[in-house]
Amino acid sequence: MNDTHKVYIETYGCQMNLSDTEIVSSIIKKSGLNLTEKPDDADVILLNTCSVRDNAERKIHERLIHLKQYKKKNKELVVGILGCMAERMRNKLIEEKKIVDLVVGPDEYRKVPSLIENAFTGEKGIAVKLSRVETYDDIEPLRTEGIFAWVSIMRGCDKFCTYCVVPFTRGRERSRPLRSIVNELEKLYNNGFREVTLLGQNVNSYKDTDGGFDFPDLLRESAKAVPNMRIRYTTSHPYDMSDKLIETMAEYKNICKYIHLPVQSGSDRILKLMNRNYSVEHYLGRIRKIRELMPECSLSTDIISGFPTETEEEHKQTLDLMKEVQYDGAYMFKYSARDNTKAYSMEDDVPDEVKTRRLQEIIDLQNNISRELNRLEIGKQHEILVEGPSKKNSEKWQGRTDTNKVLIFEKNGHIINTGDLIKVVVKSSTSATLFGEIL
């Protein structure tokens, strides 16, 4: 392996992809290759991609057009596609995008160094086989210093929602052993990390089959092992949001009181078409249980607008559900058909302008709800984990509440460091941000 070659990785999509980039970086570094932060310095440019929505894939196609300029300047440049899009489009990427030299799916990252080496001899490479066992459990992700870390606890998904490509691009569910995850958290804490997010396509279906542990067991053991570290997790499926999980969250102070619980639609008929395996009533029952045991818990969700055959009345049911639950935040999207999924064969019959209008109504309602919920925070005290200077104004600092809200504050003469836990009182707010003063 030529150890003078420099590799630049660009990451698109979800936190899972960020976590995967840390795994790939570790594999690359161990092989003797160097990593660089600048694409201009690179001999290898890898794009770690997402396939969940059409828009995500469009970004990659646009980026590949830009990269043609790099290839013109450096004829030896190797360009690779990693992740979900690699798995989904395989040969097409290499055949149609002449610029692409290697295509590597989420379960084949161990092959990246050898594929890079082959690419320098002119051999194009594809490795996209899905695995039933690969969890990269033995690879320590390469993390730059900081206070936040993503920890992947499982890979793949078995839910097969009819709109989702994940089971086809990331394969079936398999989980890491509980002990290895807890050991990783202890190591992270000892290395200065103060908050961790446990990641999985559906974390609450985590199962350590050898040890007989489920996700609440993992949360409990993690909370006990690193009592001074904040623990978050994402993403949850409402079907698997058990009483045991909610009770475990309520019991431990360092498990953050924030749950991302995608609902997708407020219509039972649409939920059935989506193969979500729960009804609106079941979902609201989970919300009631969360509120009962953790009244301060904040909630966010995912909503898809304009799923095939969605009527105006069903759209209104989604708005009604949002009003009832009162989400702190939401990720809101127009439905986009993905080939290979079951919904792809359904007629995408909601006109784009109707989808766009419905989506805007969802966004406007959510902004109003978020604004009002944040207004109610004024006067409340929060313990926040200091992240560093605010991105918009370096004179001010920012942190995050236990409930995952961004809080901006001034130092006012206090000596503060990134990673500190401090008490702040909220003085004002917008729909997205809280502003406060150190107590």
C-alpha cells in the first residue's frame, strides 16, 4: 500500500453515515493510507452516500459533476462511492458515471484499502454484498477530539416499511454484544467525551441474543457504567417502544429525556399501506406513557406528506395528530418513490403541487407548535452541556439541554470550557432556539 496517498471522505445523510465514516477512516488509517481534510490535497475522494430520499441521491449526482474538474487536474485521482447509494445503484454508477472507480456497500468497508490500491492500477471495483453478521465490532472508529460521539449498536433493519430502501441497502438486523458497547462508552468517557448517541436504524429492536439482553438492558448498563455521561439514542420505532424502555429512561438521570419517535402519518389506512405495524391509537398510547413517566420529555418525529392515495382528510388527520402530541420538532418530507420498495409499485398519484402545499401546512403548524413550546421555556432553568462558541456569533456560546434544545448564552465573565455542565436560565426563544443567561 502506497502510504503517501491521501484520502478525503465526504459524508452525506444520517448519523449512521457519520458513524460509518469514522469506521472507514479507521480502516483506511490502519492500512497505511493518510487522511486529509481537504479535497484539493487528495489522491482519493470518497463520497459516503444516502439513498433514503430522491433529493439525497440528486446531491451526489451533482457532486460527481463537480468532481470531473478534479479528475481533469489530476488524471490519477480515484473517486469512490460508499454506503447506501453504492448498494442500491452498483454497476450503474461505474458504467454511467465514468468518473467513479470504486463502489462499496455498507457491509464491505473492510475492502476499501485493497479496492483503492487496485483502482490506482486502473482496475474498477465493486463490493456491495450484504452480510448477516458484519457489525464492525472489532474496529475502533476514528473520532476527532470533541465531546460528542456516535456509537453504532446495530446495523440493518427488519421492518420493511413499504417506502424505505434501508433493508435493501443495509441488510437485515444484527446487533453488537452489550459488553462491547458498554466498554466503548467507558473508553469514550475516559478520553474526554461527555455525550454519546446510540445509533441504529431501529435501536429499540436491539438484541444481544447470546447474552439475552434487549435495548432497555443496554441502556441501563450504559447509564450505570458512565453515570456522568449523557446518553441519547436514535431512531425508535413506535411498535417497539415498550413500557420497559420508557421506565428505564425515567429511572436514570443521565439518559436524556428526549425521544425521536417517527409517526409518518396520522391516518390508520396510510400507516397500514406503509406497513408501519401500529395504529394511531397505539402510537398515542405510547405518547401517554412517556408523558406519564417523564412529563418534561421532549419529542420529535418524522412525517411524510403525500404518500400514494393520501386524501385531503388523511392529511388533516396528520395535522390533528401533530396538534394532539405537540412535538418539539419534526423532520418533514414530501413522499418520493424509491425503486425496490413495495410502495414503488403503488401509483404515486398525489400531484407534486398538492404534496408541496400539504408539506408547507405541516411545516407551518410545526413551527407554530415549536415556537409556543419554546416560549413556555422562558424562566425555566436547564443544566446544559457546553458545546463551544455559537456558530452564528463567536462572542456567544451554545449548549444543549437534556431535552435536546439548543441554548445560546453569553459568558458574562464566567470561565467556561467545552464539555462543562452549567446551569442556565432561559430569557427568550424562537421556534428553533432558546437564549439564556448563566445562573
